[in-house]
Amino acid sequence: MKERIFHVATSPFEAARRVSILPAGHRSCRLHGHGFLARVRAELPEGWTPFPGGEAGALRQALDQCVATLDYRDLNEHLLVPTDENLARWVRDCLDVPGIESVGIQSTRDQGADLDDSAHVHVWRRFRFEAAHQLPHVPEGHKCGRMHGHGFEVILHADQELGSDDMGLDFDYLGEVWTPLNKELHYACLNDIPGLENPTSEMLSGWLWKRLKPIQPALSWITVYETATAGCHYDGQHYRIWKEQRFESALRLLHAPDGDPRCSLHGHSYLLRLHLTAPLDEVMGWTLDYGDVKEFFRPVYQRLDHHLLNELSQLNDADPASLALWIREEVAAQLSQLDRIDVHETPGCGAVLCWGEQGPALPS
């Protein structure tokens, strides 16, 4: 598949709203407020920014200017029905940015809606449960062979053709769908649940899919966070896992003009997310071991963490997109299943390099 580079940005704002189209008595009909997060993903054309490497910063600046109109305001003064979906429409119409692929509004940490350029909405809600498990087929001495536990997080994703509708699925409905499953999973040992005798992230996501898809046809993805830095997506056919790494690095942007502080030595706390797609190993119950992904990446990580990025051989510049391209070249031989790399230089802002079947953008 063709290689594509997207730039991403996020911008927070605080606002109040009433959503009057919901049933009478619904709590969101009352005036209330949120700490919203707007986000945008765009395939920016060459030359859109004043200098190569400044794309992420320019996109963030454009988004900041857009949502400033909404900050500390009553949203009903701007939109008749200020649902997350309509807010995403408003932001998309406000942004003077070419190549926008999606605009999202995250109204809380645990819910949001992303709108693409064809009136298609992706609604999601996050849930959490506490459970124990062990993996019975791992090699002797593997830490996951011991009984242990996690605070698992699950995101239910639903895709719908929105058209001119004000909203897709109500977040509360996703909560109702989740409640019976939470009763089975919360404070349980997953190995004791029929169908989860080998409870990897992949097997858990597949188990959830089989339970939920028949009662919610709009379900498009199940996301399982086994830890805060690793998890799995499943869409009924394909498994995609990801592993996050964080590194602290210094840099200069070589093409920044004189007077721009980014041409001087500075630094970031980076978030890197490696996405890999592979068939399910029927015996192990996983596509790849998260620990193996981390070990294969370790030599590259050691060259990134606590270093000056401009000193890396073959790196054209130290902007997020150039860094994602460099990482792909460095790990291609070790991680052939890799098909997407996210590099964020600040929270939610950076670049996404894709050359496989693109999956959902993870909530920030």
C-alpha cells in the first residue's frame, strides 16, 4: 500500500452546553461543561508551511486559533445542537487547512467522535475493568505465565453514516451494551471465563467482538489496552497490536528560519507508537509478543533516548515526519509486521506514517 504521512494536532478548550435533542430527563439536557479536546489529522501538501519540518507546529497553531472562539463559552450560542459530532463539523468548517482527513472532538477522556470528510462518524467510548490472568502457552520463565493482573481498558468503536444527523450513537447506549460484560469481567480471573482460557489481548478482543457485534451492528472495532502502553485492535477480521515507547531527545529544526526558536537547540519528551498487523498464532493466542516488539526495537530506542537527534546518521531533519521515516528504515528488517508509526513531539501533536491498512486513531 502507498506510504502516506499525516500530521496530527490537538487543542483543548473549556466550554458549557445543553444537548436538547436527547430524551427529556437526560442529564446532558441540563447546562453542563466539559474539558474538550479537539483534534485534527491532515495529509498536508508540500509547501503549505513556511518551512519544511514545521508542519506539526503550524497545524497546532491553526487548530488553536479555531477553537479559541469556543473556549470558556456557552456552545449553544455557536451551535443550535452542540453534540460532539456537530462540534467536529464546526471545527472542520472553521479550519483553513488543506488535506484534512478527520476532525475529532473528545468531550471527556473516555468518549468522543471523529468525523471524516464524507459525513462518516466514528463514535467511541472507553471502559475499564480490573482482572487477573495468566497465559498458559508462553515459554517457561516468561513473566506472563505467572498469575498476575491488569487494569484493562476497552474502547468500543462504532462507525455510522451520519449524513445531516446531529449525532450518532448515544454514549449512554454504549454504556448499556457494556454493562453485562463488565459484570462478567470486573474482579474476575479471565482464565475461568469460558472462551478466555488463553486470555491474551487478541483473544479478549475477539471474545468481546463475538458478544457485542450481534447486538450492535455499527460496532467497527474493539480496542483492548492490556497496559497503558500496549494493546490490540480487532475489527472482526484483522488484529493490529501497538506498543508505545517514550524517549527524551534534543534537536534543532534545520530549515527553521532565523529568529524562529526551533532552529535553536531544544528538546521534547516524545511518544512513539509502533503498530503491527499479523495473523493470529492459534497456539499462543497472540499475533506478536509485546515483549518481543520492545526487544527488537531496543537498539533503535537506545539511539534515540537522551541523544541529539540531528546526530543520527541518515536522518534528514528532526521533525516528526522525518523521524518516523528514519525509524521505519531502521527497524524494517526486525519488525516486518510494522505498518504504521506515530511520533508525537508534544501530547497529540506530531506525525503518523502509514503504509498498511489504516486503523482507528487511538484516543489521546
